[in-house]
Amino acid sequence: IKIKLICDFATRVNRIATRDKIPFEEAKEKTEHRESVIVEKYARYYSIKDFNDEKFDCIVDATRIPIPEVVAKISNFLAASVKSSPKDKSIE
């Protein structure tokens, strides 16, 4: 199961600035750097070059909801997925 969390850029930067107690501009630079490193790492190690929505089973927009609600949405999705998927037929 592939889950994608999305959040608009300004909200992400604000959250990081608040969490790390740093100025917005510093948080923005760190966020841009971190994201470019992540894109490079995924391309190098996993041959993933794009993160198109259609590649994910569940997408949660965390822009306007608190973390507990994000967790609840993912938990509900996983619970529904387990109920609807066929039994595991792996051999022990």
C-alpha cells in the first residue's frame, strides 16, 4: 500500500519554522534543500522519478487538518483495505 501525504508549501514551511523555532526564510531554504535531496535519493535508490497521484493507493491532504486526524484517515483507509483484500496465501 502506497500512501501520499500532501500539504501546501507555505503551511509546511510555517510548521517547520514553528517546530524548530527558526525564521520562515530559514525553514523555507531547509525545506527546499530537503525535498531536492529526497527526490534525488528516490531516483537513485528506487528509480522513482515522479510522484504522480495515480501511483498511490491513498492520498491525504494535511494542509488544514491536525496530525491526529491525518492518522485517523490513514488508519481508516488501512482498516478498509484489510477488510476488502483477499486472505494472505503466503507459505510459512
